[in-house]
Amino acid sequence: MRSIWKGAISFLLVSIPVKVYNAIETSEKIQFNQLHADDFGPIGYEKRCKKCNLVVSSDQIVKGYQHAPEQYVVVSPEEIAGITPESNQSIEIIGFLKPTEIPTTYFDASYFAAPDGAAASKAYTLLREVMKRTERIAIGKVIFGEREELITISPEGDGLVLQKLHYRHEVRVIASVPGMSSNKLTPPNTTELDLAENLVNNMLTSFAEIDTIDHFHTTLKQLLETKAAGGTVEVKAAKAAAAPVIDIMSALQASLNARPKPQANETLPSVPSAPTLTLVSPPAVASKKKKKTA
């Protein structure tokens, strides 16, 4: 695992040298190339001007911001560099707060921060343990690339996790979603709420018991390996079934009746058995008109 950033976590006069690593594994992601169906040649794209229809090279391209229809402000690399914040290779902690104070919609990418060298271990451990004791996380800012990022630092096990946050102007509020206005939502009655609460109590679990395996990824990888080895894959047609329309009380009661009651000392397996390779084609849907392309 290679680090993507090297610097220090700083607050007041304390400085902790750290290395930052991606917390998300991307090497297992399956990617497809677009190919010509006749000869399987890779598809390429030209940089073509939509105004004069000429193919242009990279040195003929500039950055422009559209401020009105067909009106652009051109910005040079020097102008961008002039306003880019200068990195001091430091994560500056602004303060400490409760994790629940940050709306979940603000969270973005995750990273691990590890102590950089034996000398950093003591201060690193101290920061981790004091956040555990106070049940607080740190919030701060750091320059990653050309952007000043807002991040949190949280203790997790023996380490620290950095969570990049969206800025306020990047996050939509749920009240702006159509149909979410409080005066349009009818509150449930007591009977409905009691029945729903019973269903929730019967479905209590833990994250360790939840199936967090991406079965589509596993099956897709098996499909590709089978075809690459010269094998064949049988595709079965899916059966489309119309969803029944029932009222909320009937649905809740049926859900309670259908769910088996947990037995004493019963535990669920944390990792389910691997699925067999079963490919099901999606139900036929009405074809959509394709958009005309230039």
C-alpha cells in the first residue's frame, strides 16, 4: 500500500508526522473498454471543436467558464495558479466536536493516517486515545492538490481515519426535495407506529451480521473468468411479477407474520456462502428513442 500524502497533523504546538493512505480499494473494480463490434478494436475519441468542426490538439485548448449562453470567460493556468492555496504539508486541526453534529450528507472520501516514524507514535497514540476518551473527533483543513479540503479525524481501532467533507455550498438540504415539505407529509397514527416499531424490534441486528459482500461483482468476475477461459454462460430469462398494491397496515402485519421470531442464543452467520453463477436477463422493457448525435 502506497501513501498518497505525507505531512503532519497539527494543533496548537503539537505536530504529528503522518502518512495518508486511501481507505477505499480500487484495484478490484471491474472496468470495461468500448470496442467496435465488428473487429473488437478499441474506440477512441477526437477533440473536435463544435463550432468549426476542426480536430484540435491539447495546446490549442483553453479553460473557459460559461457565464451566459455561448458566453465564456477564459482563465489561464497562471491565473489559476495565482489563487491556488500554497500547501504547508500540514493538517491544521480547528477544533473538536461530537461526531453526530456533522450531517451524513457532508461525508465524502475516506483515508487512513498512520504515524510517520517511531518518533511520531507517542503523539499519534495520545491524539487517538484522547478522542476516544472524550468521544470527540477533530475537524480541520488541509491542502490536497490544488484544493483546500475540510476533513475530520476520527479514532478507529489502533489508528486514525480521515474523512473528507463537502463544503456547505456543495450540499443540498433535504427540505428542497420535492414532496419533502413538512406540510405535505401526513404523520402516522399510533396504531401504525406501534406496529412498525414491533417490526423494527424484530429486525434488530448488528453491522457484523449484515451481508456486505457485493454479489454482483463476485458473479461478474466469475462470468468474465469463465468466458476468458473459453467457457460458456447460460442466461436464464427473468420472470416479471407485478407488485401487489396493499395498504400500509396490511403490509406491516404481513411483514411481522412472515418474519420468524429469533430463538434464544441464536446467531446469524457473518459471512454467507458464496452464490452460484446464475445469470438472469432483465425483463423486457419498452425501448426508448435514442438521442440524435452529431
